[in-house]
Amino acid sequence: MKNLLQLKNLTLALLLSLLVGCAVTFKKAEFSLPPKAADEVSVMSFNVENLFDTTHDENRNDYTYMPLAVKQKDPKIVQACKDTNDSAYRVGECLSTDWSEEQLDKKLINLTKVVLGVDGNGPDVLMLIEVENENVLNIWNKKYLQKAGYSTVILIEGPDKRGIDVGLMSRLPVVGKPVLHPIPWKPKNDEDKKWMEASRGVLEVTLKAPNGDPITFLTAHFPSQANPTYWRQQAAEFVAKLIKDKGPDTMVIAGGDLNITHEEESKEHIFRDTFSPVGDVSHFVGCKECPGTHNYRKSWSFLDAHIYSKALLEKGSGSYKMEPGTIDVIRYDEVHLKKGKYPLRWDYDRQIGVADHFPLYVRLKQRGPAKTPVKDEAPAKEAKPAKDAKKTKKK
């Protein structure tokens, strides 16, 4: 009996130590990587959760994200809220949300704190998810992110009727012409066909690294968990093919919000069986102390993930290599923390928070001179004037 009691006490002590260890690990006080070296390139993907400007775009169901005063004055917008939303909750949200210049201003300020909190002036490459259009990126970049020095701003409008797209900003120049790849869906029925065809594509942007070599970025936002698993499986197969078709010597980072939950991965093994054959998956090879990027009902998942092509791996042929020890979930600024550990999404009433996802970060380290240096980079594109820039003032 005494031995049994000792065994129970020892077991309890071990469990407590593990719990305390997890708590200490999670509450890592700050972004603690050493300063980014001159021969490193930093990359971050970030689902910024419904980053819309405040004006209506033609052929987009973006009425929720307009000032309430504008909506209430226009019966056509009120009717559009009713016609373009498929539930009483969504209709109510559209009719009651006041997405004003003040709201946008405060959200952009908070987003900026998170971005510039990385490396002191933001990552070299910022892959963005849930952005409405290039206009709102230009507002953010010109008014708030001057310190980052992002000269490249890319967003190609996709088929999502709500206006949710993926984009990219960077200090590195563009090589060639960016492409938005439509996913070649294979629907199982007519209803799935209708919605799949309106789903988001994969944004391909190639950038010129500091040593002159090209690095390709594939930014994706897979269908949500409200849709069947086979949708995400097909999206994953397509992205894996894009990586593979680039060849073994091409440096590629694919990623974004892939919407694959911990539970789905445990059952379907999409990361393991579809992505691992073409490269390393971020949370398989690094970020061992990270809980995840998204929390739903106290369950953590790496909804956000990166896949690094074989050329970027330790034994790869690329002139840069991915550093597993730098993979991190950015969860340190109080502006983005709920109860000290969960992502604090934007609160329209209190005008606090950021987004319901934490960003995912990594560095690439140069290991040699350029192997296929870019001869002619694309000329710098002059950004379009931001429609709301004059109204949106930095505070």
C-alpha cells in the first residue's frame, strides 16, 4: 500500500511538472530569437482576419465592412445585406457592423504592432491571408508600415464573392509576373461545384533574394472546416504538385491558412502524406514548444503552416536553407493576446484585438552564392493611390 501511494504521488508530481512546463513554455515572454543577420531572410504568414477597406467593391458581397451610417442611409445596401447572407446571424452582422474609418484605423495600428514587433521592422516577406483588395494593403503600407520599407505589394483578385483574397508584401523585388492559380477542383456534386469554383486560388510570387537568386512563395487560404475534408485534400494535392513541378533545385515556401485542424490531421494525415513527400512541414520540424496558431474551444491547431521545398532543407541544393530553430508562432504582444495565451480577435464594440490567428515565422540563411541569379527583375510597380488614405489618419 505504501509503495502504491508513493507511485501515485510520483505520477501526480510528474503530471504537475509537465503542466507547469507547458505553461512556462507557452508564456515565453517575448520574441527571443537573436537579431536577424545580414545573410538571413525572414518570412511570416499572417491571417489578418477580414482586413477590408470601408468602401464597396463592385461584384463583391462586402456590405458588412462598410460604415453603419452609410448602410442605414441606403435601402439598397440594407437589401443587399439580406440577399447576400445565408443565415439570420450573418444578416444581422451585416446590418449592425459599423466598419468605419475609425475601426479600420485602430485595427491597422494593432496589426502594425504585431508585424513591426518582429525583427524590429517586420519580416522581409509577409504572406497575407483574408485581405479584401490591394487598396487596403496600400493604406496599411503607406500610412502604418513605412518602417518596414515594403516596396512590393501584390494582390490578385480571386473568385471569392465576399472579397477575401491572399496577398504579399516584401522588401525584396519581384521576379517575373505574379500568378493566381485556380485550384482544379473535382466536385462530387453540383452544390459543391458551385462553391468550389468560387473558392480562393493560390498566389505565386517569385522574389529576388539578397544574393540574387529567386525564391518562390505560394500563399494559400484553403476552404474552411465548414466544408468537407476532400476540398482541403484536393487543395493540398494541388499545392504539393506546384512545389514538385518547380523541380528539386527551386527554393519554394508554400503556406498560409490551410485550415487543417489537429483532429483532421490525426485522422486524414494531409500534412504527413501529401506535403511531407515534397518538403518539410513547419510544425513537424520546428516550433516544438508552440501550441498552435489557432484555438477553437480550447483545442489548438496549426491551421497556419509552411511547406519548405527540398532545395531549402539541410541537404538541399538551394543557396539558402531554412533554419528549423527559427520557426515560431508570434504570440508576444499584449495587443494580440486574450487571457495571456489565446489570439485576441478584433472586437468591433471595444475596438481592441487583432485577429483570430497567430502569425507563423521562419528565417532562411544564405549558405552560398547565387546559383541561378536573376538577370532582370520586374520593374518596381507604382502602387495605386489608396482610396481611403486621406481619411485614415495614424494615431
